[in-house]
Amino acid sequence: MAEQNDIRLTARVGYQAHWSWSYLLPKYWGVWLGIAALLVLAFVPFRLRDKLAAKLGVLIGRKAKKQRHRAEVNLRYCFPHWTDAQREQVIDEMFVCVTQVMLGIGEIAVRSAKHLQTRSEFIGLEHIKNAKAEGKNIILMVPHAWAIDASGIILHTHGMPMTSMYNPHRNPLVDWLWTMTRQRFGGKMHARQNGIKPFLNAVKKGEMGYYLPDEDYGSELSEYVDFFATYKATLPGLNKMAKLSKAVVIPMFPRYNAECGKYEMEIHPVMQLSDEPEQSARAMNQEIETFVTPTPAQYVWILRLLKTRKDDEDIYR
């Protein structure tokens, strides 16, 4: 019953993450223990932490059967020419990547801005600088990568606070802690159930938007357009959002490179979008394909990316 109450709290319209003294009750003690462990790991050298995460990631990937199945289905549709061994290798690498990122959350949450800047690298930052120099509002189009939150927080440390929409965690303590972490260097998170207007208004006022384009919201809101070797129900409204907020759209893809211990942000030039919904949707997917193809393990393949099919088939069964 308590868990159901938590879910209802974080799912209601008008919800805002906040502190409550109820978070000290025993039902939240497990969360606090997890936070304590992450804070300890925040000060462990990243190479040692990443080695631990690499071993844990493979084990977690074997146990997470539902998530592994969804990833396997997505990869089978998107890369049908791959062998089973290729898919399994990418899935194993993906679980290692997510574990490395998750064990590094404490570092992102409490270490200094200067420290986090040493753990980051930009590729194509001039595209953002040029747009800012021209007085343009900006929406960053950021596909679902495992390093998406860490990279957004690091961007804040470089004087680029952002506004973004998010789906609240069903545990309100976790939601409050993670929202505070995301906003620790500036910016503002908007709960998705409160609508898109707060996000667009913030972008129009000059805050940089952080927009995640690749979730499947069903056929009524979407266009069916190509996505790798298959097709995907894709939201077509990016051009309209840019017009309403008087912004340009700049694609960015964050990665965690364990070899050098860097959060890498690859940034592309301003997107050219038309008023044609199908073209706008396809342009987003093309950017995702360009980002993901060289490093597929960085992408969140465990999502139900392809859940809406033209024949209503549930391919994840």
C-alpha cells in the first residue's frame, strides 16, 4: 500500500520533487544505505570503480532477463545482419556501460564542478557557442544514452544550465535526491505529466533545452519513419517546438568512455527541419543512427523503442 501511495504521489499532475520528513521512516532506509555506498564510491579512483562495475555489469546483464530480452529484440530488428554473437557482445558491453555510469552517480552528485570538468570532453562544442553568439535559443536533441544525466550535469558546470522534462521516479525520495543532483549547478527539471509548456517557456527565456526524442508514445502522436533497418513510431513535433520557443535544434550524444575515464559529448551542427512532420521525425532518427552506430553499447536498448507496430504486434512478447 505504501508503494502504491508513492506511485500515485509522483504520477499526479502538478507534482514537484520535494523534501519530506517521512523520508526518514524505515521504509526508506534501504535507499539511504544505497546512497551511502554511492557516496563512498564517489571518492574511489574511477579506474578501480570501473573495473568493479565491469565485473558486476556482466553478472547483472545475465540476471536482468526482461531487459536483456528487450535489448535483443531491438537489436535484431535494427541490425538484422548481425550474428547472435554480435548482439550478445553489444548487450554485455551495454550492461557494463550502465553499471559504470550508475556506480559513478555519487561522483556526479557531490564532487566539485572543477573535478567534473576534468572528467569531460566536448566534440563540436563550437556549434553551441556559435548559436549562442548569434543570440539563438537552443534545444539540445539528446537520444537516450546511459551517460545522459551525468553529461547534462557536467554541461551545467561549464555555464550552460538547462531545462528538461523527466518522468518522476516512483519512489519520491529517489526522485527528490536525483532532481536535486540534476539541478545542483543550475537548470530546472519539469515533471512530464505537467505538460510541455513549462519546458518551452524556459527555453524561450534563454535556458538551453535538453530534449529526449526517442521514446515511443503511440501511433496517434507519431509518424512511422525509418529507424536503422526497421521503422519506428516517432514524435514529429521537434520543428514546432523550435518555432514556439524561437530556438534552433542541436543534436548531442553523450558517452562514457571507460578507457580514458571521460564523459564525452559529441555535438553536431544545427538541424535543418521542415514543416513536414514526417521529415522532422526522420531527421531525428537519422541523427540517432549516426550517433549510435559507432558505439551501440552506449544506447539504452532496454527501452520498448519499437512497441508500436503497424500490425499491432507485440514484438517483445
